[in-house]
Amino acid sequence: MTDFSFKEKANTIWAVANILRGDYKQSDYGKVILPMTVLRRLDCKLSHTKQKVLDYFTKVEKLSDSAKDEELMKEGQRDANRFWEKMSHSLGNKRKYIPENGDEKGIGLISKIYGDFEENEFSKIFPNKFFGYRRVTIEQPLKDEDGNIETDRSGQTKVDSNLRDYENIPFLRKDGNGNLIEQTIEEYFEREVKPHLPDAWIDYNKSKTGYEINFTKYFYEFKPLRSLAEIKADILALEEKTFELEKTILE
């Protein structure tokens, strides 16, 4: 397999394309061989779950959307949601509602989490300033062909609008111990911008204040990537299957 070079693989694939292309012109090879390659890749990659998925699809394909949801929960494909339930009848675009179900679900659970004021999988606690930032405009000087900074008649530095940039500077940052502390625009500028753009300055007249709550960022759960050894094994297995398929077609 290692002696089967990339060029030889490419030649074999195009040879197969010559057999299968039918009435397609040679210039249209890409419309045939590329989709076939992608489909074959997907077929090999998903082969271990293909039959299970087909069997399950046959089981649920004629069910209503609500019945499919119930079936998925029964099969353990999705955990029952603890905060909402599906409405029996849609209200415009609204298809879910928050029920009143004691402390285990819905409004009761949400109220309990809020009242406990403790961090857990559903709750994160931050000071208000954690979500705040100042959006500042970073200007740079206009320079001539010799690299000299240009000025106007009054001696003021001309601005190069093509180099204008923006920075969102958080109100808070973490210190060396991981504690949140306040930071000023000036210290952020000196630490993060000035070392890279020594001639730059801030146009304070264009500064704005904003707040952003990014739920995905705060509640994201990292899932470890597959190991390189596992990926390599899959690629080699796929190449072996592809090689055997090519031999079968050409023979």
C-alpha cells in the first residue's frame, strides 16, 4: 500500500472516471468524480452505524414530529429537557413552554437554581462588570513613500483610515492567580496594542460602552478530540478499502 503513490492513485481514479463518465465530456469529470469520492468517503466513514440508522429510520419515518420526539427520548437518544415542554398546539412560532412542575422541572427548578445562588452545570455567577467592555478606535498615522509621518497645515498627524482598527476592551481581566480585576483602557492599550503598533493612538471621541452575554462561551462543554493514532488508523483503513474497490472495478 505504501508503494501506491499519490500520482498512481490519481491516475487510477481518473481511469475509473473514464469508465463511468458515460456521455459526460472530459471537462466535466469534476462533476462526476468529486461527488463520487465524497459519497464513498461518507459511506466508509459511517458504515459501522449505517444499518442501525436505516433500521431506526424505518421505525420512525411515518410518525408525527411530537411522536418522533417521544420515541427519541425512549431510546435514550436525547435526555428529557428539564426546563421546557412541547406545547400541544403551536402558538405562532412558539412550540415550547416552561411548565410549573415543583422543584424538579420548569419554573420551580429555575426558581430554585436562582435562589440557591450556587454555580453548577446550569448556573454561572459573574459580577455585572464581567460582561461589559469598551469599544475603542485605534488610529495609525498616514506615511509617505519614505515612511515619514504626514501632517496637515496645523501640524496635526494625518490619519490613515485604511489602517483604522477597533478593540473591545473588557472591564475586567484575570490576574496571575485567576482573580478578576478591573483594567483601564490605557493599560490594555499599552499591553496589547502598543508593542505591535508603536505609532498608534486611541481616538477617545469614538469610544463606546457595551455589554454582551455569550451563553455558548460560558456554558460550553469541551469534548476531547480523537487521537491522531485513531484518525490515522481510520484513514489507512479507508485507503485500503478504496484500493480494493478500485482493483475490483478495473478488473
